[in-house]
Amino acid sequence: MKAKLNNINLVVRDVQRSKDFYIEVLGLEDTPRSSPPDFAVLDAGQVTLQLQQADGLGESPNPGSVELSFEVEDVAATLQKLRTAKAQGVSKPKTEPFGSMFDARDPDGYRLSFYALAKQ
């Protein structure tokens, strides 16, 4: 399995304020995948930066939390590999408009997201 890190998810207090900062100060660009007011997806070169509203997440993470998102070829195989490794916090896979995904935690508790984009 080879995972490709191409999205960093920041949990923020105010998506619009953070979006304005990253666009106006750092020159990142908005993408069509943004869905105000809960989250924004910004083009940051070879990765995207996703800004997600803290109070919109079910587990109520604290602002300042970081999630690394990995694109994988096979969600089911990656899920099985993480379960075999007894990774913590492995969620059930789910289908979203963009494709399929699931979440897990690394050994230090950082949130990880694994996804495969839907075939166009």
C-alpha cells in the first residue's frame, strides 16, 4: 500500500476568518469543493488545505487539531491493513459525494483520514 498525502485538515474556530487569512495573506486559492460555512478547501500547491469548523465535528475536537488525509487506491485494503495493525480509532468506511473514506488515529492520537475519489 502506498498512500499519498495530499490534504491537510485544520480544525478552526471560524472557517471564513481562516479562509480569508490563507487567501489574502498566503495567496492560496479557493476551490469548487468548498462548502461554506462548515468547511473550505484551498489549493496549496501539491496539497490542499481543508479548513473545518470545530463545532461542526461530532467528536468536538479542539481548534488547533490537525488531520492528515491520504488518498489511497483501495479503501477496503487500507482499512484491513490498519485493522490488522490494531490502529486506534478506525471508523467504519462511508461513501461521500467525492468517493469513499474512513478515519483512524496514529500512535500519538493524530487524526488520519483515508479516501479514494469516485471514478468519473
